[in-house]
Amino acid sequence: MSRIGYFRTSLFFSVIFHLLLIFLAFSVTLEPKCYISFSPVYRVNLVELPKPKPKAKPKSKQKMVKKGASKAKKTRKVAKVRTTSKKVAKKKKAKIKLLRTKVKTKTIAKKVVSLKKAKVKAKKVRREDIEPAIVEKKIKEIAKKVEEKIKKEELKQEVAQLAEEIKKGASGGVIGEYVNHKPTGTEISPEFQMYYMDVWEKIKAKWVLPTFMLKRKQVLEAIVVIKIDRQGKIVKKTFEKHSGNPLFDQSVSEAIDKASPLPPLPPDYTQPYHEIGIRFRWAGTRKEVG
């Protein structure tokens, strides 16, 4: 056989085989199925199922609208009640305030009336009773002022007397030139005499004696040597003689310190420094007190 004949025969048999398979498949599906079972038999009593409840019919729109309107009316009524209660409370508060203000005004009016009555009573007091009291007060005030003025004048007079007594009792002056804390004994030129007078006047102006020294009669004397540069500045200060009274010596030392700088040295003087001795003396004029 040739190849073409073999191919044709095989194709023919395959078509027939496929057709048989399709036929068998359709025939099997169309026939009714029969099942044989050998299970036991059971009896069942059939009971009627409960009938389902009928569904609630949807409420009509009119009913819904009526319910909404009723609810709105209720809310309106509640709001009206609330507003009316608030108004009533406000009215009550206003009435209470008015009552309080009336009470206050009444009390104030009573006080004003009482004050007016008191003023009227005070005005009714006789002038004869008032004027003497005023005159007495004024007299007392004038007397106090006069006493104060007298006391001030007396104090001024006493201070002036003390100052005069101090001036009378206080004395001193420049002794002359010193060298190594010893007087030279040389004659003083007219130029230096004028200079010493200026020095003493400046120191004396700053000398303040303690007032207790006026209570008794006593004589005190102190000598101080000072070293002056050409500009008048006091470079050195030493006590050649103490008075024996520390307060008197302290007043002397303070006077010298306060007077510095002194007038400058005369221009003809060629030395850089100049030493002079100054005497401070107090001769009390009063006797012991007590």
C-alpha cells in the first residue's frame, strides 16, 4: 500500500471512532437515572410551619407630617414656658433691686436729715459761747510764738557772749622762724611779718574751742611747728609743746589741717621750705560753776 492509501484509511477509522464516542455520550445523558438503596425506612410526621407575620405597611406621608407637626408644637410650648419663666424671674429680680434701692434711699435720706438737724443745732449755739473759746486759742498760739522767739533770741545772745568770751580768752600768733624744731632768734623782716600775720589770721579763723572750757578759769598753751613749701602747703606738723588737755590740742591740730593750704611764701625767699612756730593760748575768764 502506498502512503496515501494508509493515511486515508486511518483518517476514516478515526472519524468513525469519534462519532461513536459522541453518540454514546448523548445517549447516557438522556436516559433517566435509577438509584437502588437498601437503607432503613423512617416515618416523618409533617407539621405546618408558622405563618410569617404580615409586614407592617409603610406609614403614609400624611401621618408622618402630622407627627412632626405635633412634635414641633410641643417644642414650641416648652420654649414658651421657658421664656415666660425667665421673664418672670427677671421681673422678680428687678422688683427686688427696686426695693433695695428704695430702702437705701430712705436710709440715706434719714442720715441727711439727721445731719441737717445737727447743723441747725450747731448754728443755734450762741456766738457768745463760741467767740471766747476762739479768742483764747488765738491768744495761746500767739503766746507760744512769742515764747519761741524769746528763746531763740536768748540762745543767740548766749552764743554771741560765748563767742566773745572765747575770742577774749583765745590768743596766739606766729613765734618766728624755726630750724630743726628750734627757734633761730633772727630778726623778722617786714615782708615775713606781714606773711606771719596772714598765716595766723587764716589758722585762727578755723580754730574752734570746746565750750566746756568756759566753765572754769584755766590757762592752756600749745606750740606747734609747721613746715610749709613754696606754694603754702603744710608738709609737716609737730607739737613742740602740749597743753596737757587732749581736747585743746585736738582743736589746735584740726585748725591747722583746715587752714591748709596757707598763703604761698614770699617771692624773695629762695629756700624750698620754711618752718615756723605757732603759739595757741587760752586764758579762761570764768570761775568754776556750781
